[in-house]
Amino acid sequence: MSDAASSPLRHTLLTALLALVFGFLGAAAWSWSGLADNRTRSFLIGNPDLLPQMAQAYEEQEAGKRLAQMGPAVFEEFPGVVLGNPKGSRVLVEFTDYNCPYCEASLKDVNRLIAEDPDLKVVIREWPIFEGSDAVSRMALAAGLQGKYRAFHDAMFASGDVEAAAKAAGLDMERAQRDAASEAVSTEIARNLEHARALGFTGTPAWIAGKKPFGGAVGYDKLREAIAEAAADKAG
């Protein structure tokens, strides 16, 4: 995730969890004469990586609650801005930025999932959070309006140059420039920012699979697992 490591939210959650855990230990010491306290304290000290994992799990749990309160709009693609099967019944939502190295690293995982699952629909939410990304996201959305989003998306990550990517995708540049500056594109970018903030995302890439929002370059296995869990929940 682009900025999660230094996120004030993550720091606050870790502090709160520490207070909660050791507050509990204090109560345990009072009622259990310190036996459980010492064992649990020793376990936590010996496994400090559990606290960041607890913080991440808590963040994802709270994001899931907020997602449940949101409408279906976050799952609905901007015209043409979709990878995989546009009519697929299994849906993965990705918030992405072309200047994010973790998004670029995740591209191979997304492409692999699409290649393996002909029923997978990947809805892309353009979320330009890096300097210089706004113009690129606008051109990407304009490419979607011409039905050439996938070509632009892959070419942009490959070249890092918006003009080269637009040319590789075969865009009508006069139309693309008009569309990139349009109110519809501005509204979509603002909406994606609103969605990301509502879900507590702190950087890119960020994902939604079914009822589960989560962040980071989590890799192929976790993405596949999340999609499978969402499909099982839907079937159940």
C-alpha cells in the first residue's frame, strides 16, 4: 500500500490496541493473581508482529461495516473502465494510481486472475493520489469512453508515458482530450475519492471483494481467496 506504513490511522490503532491489551492484562492480573497475565504478556512480547496484524484486521473489519452502509455505486464501473468480463458475476474492485509502484506490481496478479477466470469482472476505480496522476487518470477514463481502457491501462503501466500509452491504445486524441476535461470524468474522480475515504483506505492499491474491503499489494493468493470467499457468500 502506498502510504499505509506511515499512516497516522495505523499508528493510532496500534496505540489503542496496546492500551486495550495491556489494560486487559491488568484486569487479568487482579483476578488471576498474575499467572495468566505473565503468560499472555510473555507471548505478546515474544510475538510483536501480532499487533500490526491485529490493527490490520480491525481496519478491515471497520471498513466492512462502512461498506455495508454504502450503496451499490462502488461496484458500478465508469463506462468502459473494467477489465476481464464486463458481464462477469464475480466482481473485484480495485482502487489504483498509475504512479503507484505497488499498483504496477499487482498488475500481473490481476491479469493472472482474469486469465484463469472467464467470469471475473474487475472494476477499476481511478484514484489519483500521487503528484501528476490526475491527468493520467483522466486520460484513462477517456479511454474507457472509447472502449479502449484495457489497452491504455496496460500500455500506461508498461511505458509510464501518457502520450505513448494513448497512442498505443489508438485513442482519438481530440475526443480524448475533451472527455478528459469533462464534468463526467471530474465527477468520477471525486466520487472515487469519496468512496476511498468512506472505506478508510489510506493508499493504493485497495480492493473490494464481496463484503470485504482491504488494502495493499497483497498478492495473487490473497486476491484469489477473497474472490472465492465472496462467491461463496453470494451463493450461500
